[in-house]
Amino acid sequence: MPVTPIRSGNAVHKIDKYFIHSTERDANGRIKLKLSSAAGYGRLTNTEEIKRKLRDGAIQLTVLSNNEQIKVKTGDAVKNNEERYVIDYDERGVKWTVRELQVFVNPSTNEMSVELLGKVYTMDEFFE
């Protein structure tokens, strides 16, 4: 029986959550993602390992919508989501927060992708 780490009740500890905090291109123009663990532990570098863990539901990978390296316009989609889902209980106006865009492995292409306004973008298309 495999030993699994004990997670606290905090939502960030129920599943290993990672953020794409920056990207860079190599000499051939291929994109390289730089990931940060939300809980402050673990490092993933192998793309195939990341894809397998995403498919298995072992990790959650997100992009913050305010990432400056995103080349797709996310403003309207983020604004629409905020207006639809953020409730103004104290009548001081709509509360704005940084939105996370979920990364998934597209089963058709086996590429890590993001869906925004009904369109699926690969990481290569999504980032500069």
C-alpha cells in the first residue's frame, strides 16, 4: 500500500496545486513553463510527468489571469466571470480578484491547454 502525505483541511492541501508563474522560449522557439507550488513544496520539470498527473487528477495546474506573458486577451472573460460569480453582500460594489485559468491535457492533441470563452488554446498559443 503506497504511503500518501497527510493533507490538512486547507483547500490548497487537498490536491497539489501549481501555478505557471512565467514562461520562456528556447533557441528553437519551444515554450518552457516555470511552475511554482502553491503549498511551497515539490517541483515538477518533466512535461510528461506533469501531463500524467493532470490526467490522473493528482495535481491542479493554473495560470493567473494577470500573468503579463499571456498573449490572448483575458480581460473580458475574467471580468464576465467576476461579475457573474462575485456577490456583493455589503453593497460596496463588485469585488475584483485575480482569476485562475485551469490548465488541462487536451485528449485530442495530448497538449496542455487552457479554455477561454469557449476556445481551447495550447500553451504555445496562449503565451508569448
